[in-house]
Amino acid sequence: MKNILLLSALVIGLRTANAQYVSIPDSNFRLALKAKFPACFNANDKMDTTCNGILNAVSLNVNNKSISSIQGIQYFKSYLS
């Protein structure tokens, strides 16, 4: 049982250790992303590029949000494929 708990803690730790947080400079784009993927942002409003929501998103509607820059869209790997 201890081995299973240790392995689980190690896997969780590796996922956290590999998290890559980036800033989304356009505040309107950031707000739209946070509304759709709240679990993919930390308390400092930085987006986790390893978050499943970001990696697996296949569509993203941000029309009529007054967005001037979509810098950060490159992290949406499924969307860009």
C-alpha cells in the first residue's frame, strides 16, 4: 500500500514539476480563456501550458471580446493541428 501511495505522489509531483506557466498579455483574451479553462490558470493569472484543457481544446470561440492579441494561442496544440 505504501508503494502505491508513493507512486501516486511521484506521478502527481512530476506533473506539477513539468507545469509551464505563461502570461497571456491581452487581458480580454486572458479573461476569455480563464472563463473557458479556469482550472488551467494559477492564482497569478498565468496559464499552465500542460493543462489538459489547453492541450485538448479543438475549438475556441472568442468573438466579440475586444481582443487585440491572441498571443498564447500557440499552446493550444489540438486546435492548431
